[in-house]
Amino acid sequence: MIRPLVMCLIFCLVYGNSKPTKKNHVLRKEPLSDLDHDDSDNHNFHHDAFLGQEEAKTFDDLPPEESKRRLGLIVDKIDANNDQFVTLEEMEDWISNVHKKSMHENTELQWNDLDKNNDSLISWDEYKESTYGKNSADTPQKDGEEGYKVRMVKDERRFRTADRNGDMAVDKEEFMAFLHPEDFEHMTITLVMDTLDEVDKNGDGFVDVDEYIDDLSGPNTRQLEEEPEWVKTEQKHFAKLYDKNKDGKLDQDEVRSWIMPDNNAVNAEGKHLMEEADSNKDGKLTKQEILEHHKLFAGSQVTEYGDALLHHDEF
């Protein structure tokens, strides 16, 4: 009898004092890289952001001198006004275009699989049948998995929002918004509604502080005799950062601020690259400064256009 009691006490101590590892619903815009941002290890995150995630993979086999040569050609493209300097604005424009190109490529890849009748539109029925199958909504869900029916409801809501003219068929631009809702202002309501579906347990259309804490670490936290410190901290965050109108709960606008905090990954990455490579600290980069820091930008990897650069005559 003693051992189970000891184990229970240990569990309560560990669980009660452990801060949750992450907030399940906090979102960012489509990431510049799937890799961790860890400069102490390597610069692969920056390679993805600067070159594009798929294109960066093709650089691995290039020798350093070839990588530098091709990086120089990229610098010429980034320098939009041809003044021999790269400014923060030009760097941001470049990274933003790389990011958009990656989204377009992802959209194109899925589009070709889904537009079965080649009418340049994807209907909800086409998407639903291809993604879930004709009878998949009735398939029992596995333990720990969201049921097909629930997922389909969320997808249909997102599809309807992306479908601007309401004909239950999307063109490529609308389909891209469906696939990447974080990057389209009019799509963020679907992310808010998805969050409410999961977090708003009492169904009142709001997220109260208990639901907020439960979402971080589960309802057992509030059953502990002594409230963990991290819970007290998160309660303060809830009140000061998210509950703007101080009514003790989050409405749709406040939920949006919670799950999609103001951030600009492109600006942050552009500033980081500029600061790291700006040897003389004049606020702009020369081609020489970028080439001297080629491991930061490309390492032994190719450019934003990937295979096109490998085979195009100008290179």
C-alpha cells in the first residue's frame, strides 16, 4: 500500500510543478522553415528561409566555391535597384517571395491530384472524396485521434470561407487560402472557430480562464491541492495579455489575439541576416559581405530556384 501512495505523491509533485511544454493552439504564419531556429548547431533554418525549404535541400552536394558563385547571382537579383547594396527592405522582399513561392508550389502539387475533371476548379465533393473517401466519415476514430467526421466539419467550414463566391468550388488562389489559412486575413476566423470547438468545453462561445488552463495541461491541474506557479503565471497572462475587455473570458477577437499573436517572421529573419552579415554596421549589405557570410545564407546549398539554377545556362 505504501508504494502506490509514494508514486501518487511523486506524480502530483512532478505534475503540479511542471510547466506545460507549449500552448496547443498558439499559431504562427506559415513557418519559413520546419527546422528549429538553432544557430548554435547550424544555419539550416536560415538556408530554408533565404532559399526556400525544398530548394535548399538541393544545395547539399555543392562545393563551397560553387555555392558562393551562385549566391553572388542571387545577390544581384535581391538588389532590385542595382545600387550595389542590399537593404532590409530588399531582403524582406526576397524572403517574402521565397515564402510565397513555396506556398504556390505546395498548392500546385496538391491541385494536380485533386482537380480530377481538369476544369481548373476543385469542388468540395472532389476534395472530400479524395481526402476522406466516400464513406470515411463513418469510420470509427482511433484512440487519441480526431474523428473523420469532426475533421470533415472543420475542413468544410474552412473550404466555405476560402470559397469567396459561394459556389462550393475553389480556384487556385482560393485553394491556397484553404491550405494556408494563417497567411490570409479572411481565413483566420476558421482558426478561431477550430480553437473554440476544442477549448470551449461549456459551449458558451467563449474561453474562460479554466478552459485556457485546461488547454495548456489538462483539467487535473485544477484538482491539485496547491496551485502550481506556472498556473498562476498563465492566469496573469490570460488577464493582462488576452482578456482585453476584462470580462473574465475571451471572445472571438480575443481568441484570435491569443492564437495568432502579432509577429512578422519575415521581418525578424531579414533583420537577423542583415545584422549577422553587416560587418561594418552601416545598415546595408554589399555582395562581398554576403559572400563572406555565405554559410549563413546558403552554406553548401544552392539557390532559391533549386533545380532551375543547376541547369540554367546563365549559371
